[in-house]
Amino acid sequence: MVDVGDREATSAPLPLDDAVLRAYLGGVGLGTWLMHRLAPARVDPLSPDAPLAFVFSPLVGTPLTTSAKFAVVAKSPLTGLLTDALASSRFAIAGKLTGNDAIVIRGKAAELSVLLVDGDGARLEPAPELAGMPAAQTEAAVRERFGRGWQTAAIGPAGERQVRYATVSHDGRHAGRGGLGAVLGAKNVKAVLVRSATRVEIADQTAVLAAAKDLRTRSFGPATAKYRELGTLANLLAFNAVSTLPTRNFTAVTFEGAPRLAAEELHELRGVARNSCASCSIGCEHIYSRKGGGTQRMEYENVFALGPLCGVSDPDDVFAASARCDELGLDTISAGGTIAWAMECAERGLIDAPWLRFGDGAALLRALDLIGAREEGLGELLAQGSRRAAEVVGNGSIEFAPQVKGLELPGYEPRTLQAMALGLAVNARGADHNRSGAYEADLSGEHDRLNGGPAQVAAAVGTEDRAAVMDSMILCKFLRGVFEDPFTEWAALLQAVTGWDLDAAELHSVARRIVLAKRVFNQREGATAADDTLPQRMLDTPLQLGSGRVAALTAERLRAMVAGYYVERGLDEEGRPDREAEAALLLGP
């Protein structure tokens, strides 16, 4: 644990015994345990007392494909609740090889600084010259200053200015959601640098090498073909076809401009390269050429949020907006969702911005610049996120603010994906598709996705449990389809790496523990059952679909599914575990 409150960082070890590591694994799970232990109750996320943790995992540093990931965990300045975000990069490997399972930062540096951590401990170096730099430029600058042996996670200008959905970035990838970049910025820490000093100890080297070879082979199979061939952007046309592509701030579920933004179109006209994260054999990253030169990595979520959600169909505008978010260090989903809400407010006359209209790419870029600069007026308002902005604007605008618990919704329409609707409503992080992948059940064809009930409850619980383990081991979600018996296979991987004699049943318990520990943290911070809901627009405005069916998700139906979720999780009517279960959460198994 490092305190940056003085001009010299002071660090103190926080021993983690095997019981804690086995109970929470690493990544998101261990980060949740650390926040329970180290974050003062009701702490302001942007205060010096609020801890932020870079957390590594049992599998990072091994030859297992997709394992080079790290988690950033803190109390979110956007939601006021627990948040975590993952990124894949060499930073994860070097961070684990400092000899630490986590690096926890508290305090506030006297001036803009960088924190360096290696086998000799931690030190703080003033770096005022980095002010205003994008994360990518910061990485280049600190590499020049400190040497190529360091790996860097940095914030952009938005993080320095404490925009509530600023990101932490490394190597063009982002721990994006929940405003973790703002937390680091509030500590006057522009970047964290890590350097390898040891090696990963593996319990059974032969078993790990065999598992790595097998997993790599399976990663080339049909379960990951979509990601290799077209990337996540392949979802755009598919979602448009099944009426689940949120458009113009969730007022429609299909977008007439979708073909111009589709992976199939862009791959033919703009595709220039395919890339992989560190230690990954899938290679889902697709690189496209930009108008005027340069390239841009594009994913479904940033195209959805900066394209259809804002009514923008020109790929050059969407590419430019995505690049601007990268330069500023902004979460594209929250940026797009907040701007889409503002566009609707402007069209309704609720805010004085007649230039801000759906479909206007120049207006989208102008809004991003205002947010990144926190310019007085509209920029300052939108830097707060859609929920806080709606509280300022009033006039019923909260009813169409696209958020849950303050976190803007991803690119899945809840009214036409009702297992996902439940997953979004109850998830601890807020509106989140990575910690609750219940859309898998909706799109499987096994259930009526327009009629949520017990089957959707079971799907939401199951996908949430699986995500909790994958995000704590950590393995990439794109690998999930290659496991035939996930918990059994994951237990075998962990046993080979750590030597723990665990099985699928124990890993199921770990999943439930992590999910409930997140919920209990949020309840400590003031969350209640009333927060397990969706925006009013989703609950009182049905959608007429091209198929002739009507997609309606009533408040009563959602409440019934939430109640079923509470029963499945062993919670009371207020969504709380009993005191004995709550006490046991943080004591290990």
C-alpha cells in the first residue's frame, strides 16, 4: 500500500494470506476485498483517503492465453459505488512481477507526479511537464525519461480534470468504466509505472504448459471466430437486425445508418490490420484507416455509443469521436450516453444548446471537447455524467437519462433483451454488460427474450457468477465459449498454477462470495433495493418492432424478476444477505 501524500511515497506491506487469496482469487475479487478493508465508509471517491487498487491475478505471467490482464478497483466518482475495470497489456505482467498481488494508492501528491513500483519498492517522481498530455504521449515521455523497462498506466487530460468517467490507459487499451482515471487524477498521479523484478511461481509447470497448449488450440476454434474475423463490431448489424441496437438515446431499436458503420463494410473499405493483446491468441482487435491519415481501433461499444446512440452515421465522424475520447481519456460509453441525453434535452428545449442535435457529427466532437476541458457551462454539466446532469436540469430529464446507478447503459436494448434487463438492473457496477452477460441467454434462442421471467432470472445469476470468476482469475470473456464445463476447467487451471486443491463446487462458492461482497459494499455506501431498476423510459414506453411484436418491459415485470434474483442469491426483500452470511463474506472461506 502506497501513500503519495508526501513528496516521497511511503509504502507499507499488507500481507495477504492464502485464505484470502483462495476466497477472492485476484483481479476484481481481491480488489473488492481490499476496498472493504481499506476504504472508509462513505468516503468521497475523489478525496485523498479514498484508495485505488491496481490488482493482478493468479494466472497473469503464465503462458495461458488471454491471462495478461489487470483490474483497477475503487469507489466510483460517477456512481458513488464500487467500480472495477479491466485492461489487457504488458502492464499486467510487469505489475505482477514486481512481487505484488496488488498496488493500492492513497493520498494526494503535492504536484503532478508519477509513481514507480518495482522490486525495490515505490517512489514518487514529480512530472509537471506531463500536464495535459494524452495517455499515449505520457507513456512515450516516461519511457524516454525512465527507460524502456517500465510499463505505464496513465490518465489523459480528462482524468487530470476529474471528469467523472475518465479512464486509465495503457498501450491504447483502457480500464474505462466508472471514472477510475478521475480517482487517479484527484491524487495528482499522472501515471503508474511498474518494472519486473521477479518471476511467477507455478505449482505444476508441466500441467500449466499442457493446459496452455490446449487452450491456445481451442482459442482458434469456432467459439472465437467472429472476434478474429470481424471483431466485436460484427455485433452492430446483427443487433440492428434483431431490433436491439439502441438508437437516438434509446428512442428506437434500429438505426438506418447502421450499414455505413458495420464491420462488414468497414473491413472491406478501411480495414488495415488485426492485432492482439499481450499473451492473447485470439486477435480480436481490428484497426481501420482514418480520413486524413492515421488509424483507429474500433469496437462495438464505442461505435454504438458515438454512432447510433447519438444518431451519427458518418464513419469518419465516429472514428474521429473515438479518437478524441482516447486522446482525452474518456469512457466512450458514458461519453456517448451523456451526450445522447444532452441532445434529447436540447431538442426538448431543456438546455440552451441549439447546435447540439442528433446526427450531427461536428456537434458530437464539440461536446467531447467541452467535456474534456470541463468548460464552464455545458462542459462542466456533462462532465458529471447523465444522472448528475439530469439532477441539475430537472424537468423530468432523469426519466430518459440512460443510466443505472449512475453508470450509462451499454449497447443492448433492455426491452428486447429482458434477461439482460435484469442483469443491468441488479449489477453492482451499474449498467454493465461485462459483469452481467445475460444477453447470452437472450440471444441463444432458448427463451422468449421479450418476456422476462424465471428463466431470465437463472440466466442472469449464472452469467454473473461466471463473470465474477473470469474477472478474478483473470481470463478474457471472449474465451468463455471454449469451455465445456467452465467451473471444473477453471478449477483445474487454478490448481495447476497455485497448487490449491480446489474443485468446481468451491469455485461456485467463490463466485457467489464475490458477487455478494460487491453488493454489501454498495449497501454500506448507501445503495438500496430501489437502485436495482432501469430508467423510467424502459419501463413505461413499449417498442413496436418490425416483426409486428411489441416489446414492453413493465415496472411490475422487472420487480418480479428482481425479487426472483434476490431469492436465488439468498437475499431478503431489501436485497440484503443475513448478518451471518454478510460477516462470513470477508473472513474467507
